[in-house]
Amino acid sequence: MQLKRGLKPYARTLAVALSLAFVAGCSSGGGTQDGSMDGTRGGAGNGVAGSGVSGSQVGGTGFGSGAAGQEADGRIPQQRTIYFEFDSDRIRSEFEPVLASHARYLRENGNSRVVLQGHTDERGTREYNMALGERRARSVERFLSVQGVSPSQVEVVSYGEERPAARGQNEETYAQNRRVVFAY
Amino acid sequence: MKALITSSLIAMLLMFSGLAQANLTIEITRGSDRATPVAVVPFAGGDDFPEDVAQVIHDNLERSGYFDPLPRRQMLDRPSESDEVRYGNWRSLDVRYLVVGRASREGNGYRLRYELMDVSGERRMLGEVVTADQNELRGAAHYISDQIFEAITGIRGAFATRIAYVAAQGVGDNMQFTLYVADADGRNSQQVLSSREPILSPAWSPDGRRLAYVSFETERPAIYIQDLNSGQRVRATSFEGINGAPAWSPDGRRLAMSLSKDGQPEIYVMDIASRSFDRITNSSSIDTEPAWSPDGRSLLFTSDRSGGPQLYRHDFASGEQQRLTFTGNYNARGRFSPDGEAIFLIHRSSNGFQVARQDLDSGRLVVLSDSRFDESPSVAPNGTMVIFATQQGNNGVLGAVTADGRASFRLPSASGDVREPAWSPFLN
């Protein structure tokens, strides 16, 4: 089954290499393919471009209401990550304005598509977390649907615990990793 | 006299690469108090070999938790064949079994002659000549370890097996995932796949020739089946939503998996040749992490239909699904022991997530590991050990524990996180 692809601002490049073909053995993170495309090259893991998953945006929860100003000129709302409580897929009230701004943008831009990327913290088993991440993303999908967004504009992809935004075994880190990212 | 050709699979894999990087090393973290004292004398004539064969055997036996090999410096003499053994020396050191041997070059390869002695009975139990190609010296040492292990314990050795695992580096959008296959002792690692998108859930086919795994390389999860000899692979499933947790049936013809194409994640069984699917679960909850019983008659899986994750068993004949775990509120990712009498799983206790064993007859659950972030238990094909993912400091490393929990070791990596271990079946 063929999946439609949304436009996604990061990681267009696959560094997939079957071992037969991949003799150079570049084992360090990053590789060379992406830097030139996104400006995400190097650094200590904070890609500033694109999807808003980077650590630098985590603290910026005050964006919620300000995002409304972005839609007047038809731009994608700035805040593209919302966070969840432990073991929960409930939309926290402080993020409802963020979701509402995305819903408005998607309604007004019928050709625009978004991938809702669901994430969990690292605790628990990987495939079970894959399912929990999907639950979170579906919770956002339902919210958008209730707000009148066409299902054809929205796709859910769970990453489970595979793409942590931050590393470490503490509650602060876990909280940053329990999230859904809007990837346009 | 008997010659050994290490299994063609290993030989073919070796052709694959000089890529041996990211090798794992071994740290014994807990020795067993019931280990049998043995001694592996350095092989005569092997001083200039690229590998110390006796040391590889020593390390294997120690890691198994069944044996406590005597340190070399305590040896009173170093015989290389049974006729030279002075049993009194070894009795005085409390050694119960003794391994001696001689190594020589033969053509482009090696010739290893070893003997195993029962010290108290002053009896030779085993003697064999093994030949190995240039790159197979460690493989030959693993083979010899298997023969020794089985001669003493009666249990087939699993040293000449392999593990698959995933290494990951970076955070967020800047990550690199690499799927490796290595010897069971973490050495001789070879890259199977590398991607900036997640790779997880590698699973060995019962013949040890193929891996199924989940890769996000198209920015969506899909299940792939890759032949390890040729590197050729096929995409088995790429439905919308989750394509996860592939598990081979014992006959190698079917793949159980979790798919969310119809809403919630459900267990399906795919016939690999015909690509037809049977849906196994039908609930409004999460159903994932299937594992086949060794007889192929049932599937173990994780479901949160009771409110939190617990393990269930689906019986193919009756279609019934029965809950198996009742201790605690988080039990997931189960795997059967090879005899089908126990399951290994991840259990959450007040101390965190740990590897546990539950005996199916009694229902009794025993925690085996002692760290807080354990994941992904995978059982050795002889059932004596479980390898799993755990944390050491801020790094993900592989750990292993004996099935009785008495002995354990870790396989730290030089850099990045290592996780998702999968122990191969017997390969020879």
C-alpha cells in the first residue's frame, strides 16, 4: 500500500545503506547528506530548522496564544509541538489554542497536509510505546477533526520512544519527550 | 579425527565486511555461586595467532554462568595433551574439568586439537581436531566451547550463535540508527543497515539466514525481510499506521506482527509466500509484541485490554485468548523459553522495568535483572541465558542474565546507545 507523503522539512535524505554497498563505514551521527539541505548540520543535536522538535523550543510554551497572529498572513502556526502527561493521551488545556490555530490554518489551506508525529518517553517496551505514541497523535487528530479539518489533510505516524527530543533519565527529560509534533 | 567447517552462514557473513566496528566488550557483573570450577590451559603453539583460542573458550565458559574458570596465573603446569596431565595438580586446585590443546597453522588456516578431561575420574571425556579458515579462528573457539559445554552440562552450547542489535546516536531530528549482527560475545560485528530514521525490532528467521525488522527509512514504519548472505531484502508490509513487532513462526513461513491499519494496533499473521493476512485480535485496546510458542500452536502478546499492559496467549486451535500475567500492573514483551515451559518478559516493579521469568505451570514470576530501565529480552536458543537492553549511566547497553538469574554480564559499546538485541537460533 502506497502512503502519501506530506511535505516534511527535515530528514528528506535517507542514509539507508545495505552493507554490501556501504563500505565507507561512517559510524558517527549526522553523516554528510543532510547538512547541506537543511542547515541542521553538526551541532550538539539541536537542529534549529524545521519541525520544532528541537530542544530550544521546548521551553517556549508561551507561543500558544501568539500563534493566532501568524494565520492572518497564512503562515503555518509557529508552535508545532505539544506535550502530554505521563501515561496520558489527553490534550492539556494550555495546548488547545495551539491545536485550534493549526485547525484554522488547515481549514484555510485545504491543500496543506500535516503529519502528526506521536512520541513517548523512554520508559516501557518499544513496540508498546509505539502504540502509545500513536494514541497521542490520534488524540490530536480527533481534536482537529472536530474542528472541521478534513481527514485527508492529516496523517498519524508514531515514533514511540525512538526519537527522543532530549536525553536523560529524569522527569524533566521525560516531559520533553512525551509529545506530538506537527510536521508540515 | 574430525574436521570442522564453520557454518557456511558465518563464512558468508564474514565475506561481507571489513566493517567490524562498534564491537561490544564484555564485563561480568555477577558470577554464579554455583559455577563449576574448570581450567582452560593456553593452547601450545598458538602464541602468535591473532586470537588466543583458550582465552575465548575461557571467557565463553565464564560468561555462561555455569563455570568458574581458573585464572592462568594459578596454574601449576600447562599440559597440551591428556598424556601430560598430572591430575593431582588440578585436584589440588579444586578444578573439576580441564581443557588442554595444541594449535598449529595448516595451509591458510588453522588446526586446533583439544581434549576435555574429568579431573576426579582422571578420564578423557572428549577429544577432537578442528580446522578453521583464516577468518574463522574465533568461530572455531566458539565451536569448541559448545562441545565442552554440552559434554559437561548435557545442554547444547550456544556460543557459536549470533546476536542482532541496533545502535543509535544523537537526539531528535539528528539521529543515526544502525542495525548490526555480531557474534554472541559481541565481537565480529557487521553492519546490516544504517539509516537516519528509526530501526527496531529485529527478529531472526528460524533458519538464521534472514532478519525481519522495522525501519522508518521512508519516514513511515514498514517491516522488511533481509537475507543476510546476499543483503537482498523485501518490504513485507507498509500499511498506514504501525507496522511493528515482526515475529517468525517456528516453520519460518509466517510472520506475526502488529498493524494499526484498522484503528488500534492488532495482531496479524502474514503468510510470507502468499502475502495473505489473518487477524488474530479484535479489541479496542493495544495488541502488540507477538511471540510464537516453540510448537507454533499459540501466540504470546501484549495487550492493555485490562487497562494496563499484560501478557496474553492466543491458542490457534480454539481461538481462545487467555491472560497469563497477574503480578503487578505492567508486564510486556514476552518471549517463550525454548522448552515452552516459561516466558521471559519486562515487568515493572517499584524498582523500575526489569527482566522477569514466569513459569507457566505455577504462574510464579521471578525478577532476574537488577537495573531500572530494562527492555527487549531475547532468549538464547538453548534457553540458558536472556540478553536484553539496559542502561549504564546515560548509555543504552546490552546486558545478559542466566535464566535462573544467578549470573549476569554486560556488553558495553564504545559510543552511543545499543538496544534491541535479538539472539539468533542455532546456526550449525
